[in-house]
Amino acid sequence: MTVHSPAHANAKMTMETEVLALRRRLAKAHRILTAGGIWPLTKGHVSARIPGTEKVLILGHIHSEGRSLIDTDVDDIVTVDIDGKWLEGRIEPVDERFLHLEIMKARPEVTSIVHAHPTYATAFGIAGVNILPVGNRGGIFAPQVPILDFDRQIDTPERGQMARDAIGDSVALVLKNHGVAVCGDSIENATIATFALEETAQLHWIAAQVGPVQKISTGEVRSVLTGARKEEFYSHVWGHYAQLDPWHERKSSRRGGSGSAGGGAPPQQ
Ligand SMILES: [Zn+2]
């Protein structure tokens, strides 16, 4: 017999509140990536693990409703298990969920993944050239961004495993003639790293027009990955990206405004 104690009910409530908060952050990430132009035709998706479970939140197939991701809301986020089975939500999950799930299975530290089709990063995959760590935002991609030499949709577990093998322990992967997958230890960090990847690819391309491309130094890479620069790389820039959200409320004035701007540091996942 199951005993429903008040403590049990409280724990369930807490879990539901936590999951709702995650869904809100995930919906927001979709709006921000759309507003930032990171997925032409607004196609792409972001996922997040539900902590302490084998479940993952991911976008529902709202593209089939002719919707733009600029209006992604909590109802558009659905729950799947780690093998891709649709558990909850009003619309079936995106077909390419296996790209997210197979990488998450192999890498416990990855709690969120962005799949997008940004122009410059994707172009490197088409040319078969690895994006190098260059510029202020490239350090996290050292020594280089791997490329998966396969141009079909990642819509089966087997294809997800190919992506998992190709990305190894890198932050990002370029899918040839398709797009990218970018990992993070929070929804916000995966979002930030996706913008950083596209900025790095642009910078690499521009530098290559001028002369030989030189990577940033090993010492700089180390400080971005492990030192105080890591904070600088991630949470210090979230406010910049958060204000891209069309639902972002602005303060009415710098002093004494009554609005509640949502551009502060992201809650940690
Ligand atoms: Zn895709």
C-alpha cells in the first residue's frame, strides 16, 4: 500500500515547481536563440535534464504547427525518457531528440544541449574544415571543433551514437551540411556557448581571408576552461543574451523603475 504522507506531497510539489522553472528557462532559451538569429527558418531545439532523474525536457514538434520559435512557451516543452520515449506533453517531441539523449547518456556533466543551424559554423562542416579556438570567445572549443561526416537527420539512437562518438568530450560538434550540437552544464551556458561558437566561426573565417589562422595560446585556453575567466565567459554575459528575449521586461528607468528585468545571473541547474 502506498502511504501519501505530507512530506511525500511536499516533495512532489517541490519537484513539480522545479520542473516548471526548468521549462520556463528552456522556453526562454529557444526565444533568445531565435532572436539572436542562430537558427535560420527558426529550426532547432534545446534540451535539459531533469536533475536526479532519467528524464529530459525537450522541444515538442511545434514546427509542424507552422509556429516560429520566437514564441516558444512552457506548453511547447515536453518530457522524454533518456531513450527517447515520449512521456508527457501536448505534442510529440522533435525527431532529432536522439542527438541530445545519446550525448547526455555518455556525459553526466552535460545537462543541456542546443541543436542549431548557424550559417558560419555549418559552412565549416560543409568545407570539412575544423573551427579553431580563436578570439575572445573561442577558448572553450580547444583544440578544435570536431565534424561528424554524416549529413542526415539525427533521428535514431544509432545516429545519435555516431554524434556521441564524434563529439567525444568536446563542447561542440559540427554536423556536416546540417548544423551544430553544443553542450553546457546549464541551459544558459549551452545557449551562451552556441552564440560563442558562431562568433568563433565568423572570426576564423574573416581571419582566414587575411592570413594564416593562429589559435589562442594553451595558457589562455586553460584559464577560460578552469579559472576565473570561466565565470567571465558564461554568467557575466547572460544579461546581454537575456535581453534578446522578446518577452524580456525592461526597467522603466535606470533608477526606481518598477519593472522586473530578468537579465540577472541565471539560476544554476
Ligand atoms: Zn537539425
